[in-house]
Amino acid sequence: MDELPASNVPEYSVSEISGAVKRTLEGAFGRIRVRGEITELKRYPSGHIYFSLKDEGGKIAGVVWKFSVPRLGLVPENGVEVIAQGKISSYGERSSYQLIVERMEYAGAGALLARIEALRLRLAAEGVFDADRKRALPLLPEVIGVVTSAQGAVIQDIKTTLARRFPRRLILWPVPVQGEGAAQRIADAINGFSALPEGGAIPRPDVIIVARGGGSLEDLMAFNDEAVVRAAAGCSIPLISAVGHETDTTLIDFASDRRAPTPTAAAELAVPSRVELAADLQQKAARLAGALNRALQDGRLRLQRAERGLPDLPGLLGTARQRLDDRAQRLALSLPNLLAARRAALHRAAAAMPDLPGLLVRARQVLDDRAGRLRTALPGLLATRQAALLLGGEKLRSAVRHAVAGRAAAAGRVLPRLSDATLRARLREAHARLAGASSGLEALSYTRVLERGFALVSDAADHPLTSAQAIKPGAALRIRFADGEARATADGGKARSRQGSLPL
């Protein structure tokens, strides 16, 4: 078998070529910074991160080893343009090269601000920054929680300010304020303070201060993280944000209850000044004392005016008591005198009174005597008067009629010869005499007797009956009263003695 001709081209193994390429890449480039957009990001359970950086013309693989992840400076995400710092190396088993990244930073402030603004708009649309979610700070908290780095000057500034204004109990929750994992640690600290129970082993703060010193936009990115912002918005304890300097603004400032320009200003917001409180209390105490003095003075003046208008009650009571004593003494003396005077008057009246029983007896005797005489004389007198009245009345009426007719005739003869004055005078005289005669006639008329309750009994021929013995049984009677007459029939009887009752 023929041997191949010898060649002067060097011969290398695959491993030698891979090693040479690796040494060449690492020696030629050393430590470099590569700008590109993160894509194909993968996190492995081992803690390593694999990704690719790309731009318009190419793509390079990249890896972040587990021990470099905490110092990376940001959380890598797909679609984010970054500047990766590291070194070029090769992976011989796949004949590929890659960028081993030790640190990352966002590619320019414009990209960072755009990313922050997009997150702010999304959280604002969800209502995370609404004003009605914010709570008022307590006037004088007992315990103040602080979320910041334990080694920085921030915690010292806060302690100094609290000691100067109003010493309070301070609880520090130390966290990193930048770098890989800082955002999650800050969010965990805020949630941890919020979850502390009342009366637990660790006192629950009345207010929380989240603070750090100034820095670049990249240094403050932990406080623009969504987890930190949501933790601040959901915290059940009033929260003050004090991140960076006065000109720095982070998203936690929108979610916190109050924003302070510096950590020192945050401490001043958390507690009032003891000197100012004491001065304010003294001023209010002085105003209160003045108001009380004015109120007391006004009340005293009103009482004095009322006192002048009130009567002298003790004097009135003394006068009334004296008057009562005087009346009691006079009453004690006057009652016996009054009784004695009344008794003497009664004795005099009794001595001057006539013998009433005797007077009554004599008056009764006179009355009985006159009653007996009246009963004896009255029946005959009544009968005689009734008859006379009947006859005399008829005769008188006839005489009056004749007299009036004669006078009328005479007047007819005389009237033509009389003048009007004489005629009127004589007419008045005639009327007067006629009125007098009429009055006498009326006084003698038996109708007046009938009006007093008597009755006129006559027979059928209208002859007056003056005796009961003249009435026969069965005779027709006419009984005339003052207002009319009645018919009756006699049924017999006997005459009573004159000593009996008066006839009706």
C-alpha cells in the first residue's frame, strides 16, 4: 500500500482548535460592554440565566452565572435594551461563543424613563395611585418603622432628627437599596411591617419610612419596581417615601401616603417638634385661661346684676316673722275680748226682747176670735152682696145708658152754640167724669168678685140662689165663673150649720 505524501499543513485536534479559539477570543477582547436587546431569556433551576443579545444586524448568546446574579444590577427581561458588561468566551462542545455577563444596566436614561412611565400609566389605570387610598399620618406615633440600608447615612439622619424633634421608638428593617434582589427585599420589608399583629412580640409601627440617599436613575430603579409600588399601596400602615434628593421622583412616591424630599424631611413629617408642641400648648393654655377668666368675669358681672335686682330675702323673712308674731299676740288678746263683747250684747238683746210666747198666745187668741166672727158673717154678706151686685149692676148700666143718651142729646143741642175751645174743655171734663164713673162701676161689679175665685149660682131662670135650702133636688143650675159659666143639676142635701167650713 502506497503511503500518502507528507504535508506541511499543521494538524490539530478538535480540542486544540476549541481551546485556541477560546484563548484568542478572551485575549483579543478581554472585558467588554455590549449593547443589545434581551431575547430568548431562560432561568434554570441551577440559578444560571441564559439569554441572547440582538440588534439589527446580529445576535450573540449570553450567560449570567449564579454567583453573578445578585450583583447584576437589574432584573433581566425579554425586550429590554441593556448594556451588558463581561467577557467573550467560547463553548467548545458546541463550537459556539458567548458573552459571560457580570453586570447589566439599562441602555440610556430614555429607555429607563420610558419603561418607568409605561409602568406608571398601567398602575394609575388600576387605581393604585388614587388619592382616596391615602391615609392621614398619626400626630404622635409611638413606634416608627424604617426600611433602608443599615450601613448608610440615611438611618443616622433619621435617628438624629427624631432625637432632636421628639424621641420615639425606632425599628429598622435592613434591606439593600439597589442591585439584584433589592426590590424584592424592600417589598418584603413593607409587607412584613404591615403583617405585624397588634400586641405581638415585635411592636407594630404606627408609621413606616421607606428611605435611601441620592443616586443615579439606575441606582433608584429598585423603588420603581412594580412589587415595591404595590406593596406600598397595599400597606395597612401609613407610609412615607423618602427616596433620593428633592429632584428625584420614583413610583413609590405616587403610591405612598406622603412623600418627603429627603430622609431628614421624612423624619420631620413623622413626628412633630416637641418644642413647637410645647409652645403651641402654652399658647393654647394661655388662650384657654384667658377665655375662662373672661367667662368667669362675665358670670360674676351677671350675678352681681342679678343680685342687685333680687329683694333682701333675709330682711323680708325677718319682717314677715315679726309681723306674724305681732298678729299672733294681738289675736291671743282679741279673741277673749271679742267673745266677752258678743256675750254682753247677747245679754242686752235678751233683756230687751218681749215675752214672745205670751205675744204668740195673745195673737193666736185674737186670730181665732176674728176667724169665728168672719165665718159667722161671711155667708150672709156674700149672698147679699151678690144679689145687690146683680140688681145694682143692671140698674146702673141702664142708668148709665140713659144718662149717656141724655147727655149726648144735650150735647147735640149745645154743641152748635159752643166754640171749639169751650167744646174741648167740656169734652175733657165729660171724659174725666165718665172715666171716674167707669172706675166706680168696675169696682162695684160682681165680676171682680168672681175673679177672686168665687162663683155665682142661679136657677134656670137666671135668678141668683143665695141659700142651699132653696135648691130642690134635680133642679137645673147655672154656675157662673169669671171666665164663663157651666150647667149643673142639684142632687139634694142639707144645709150646713153656720159654724162649719166656709161655702165654696
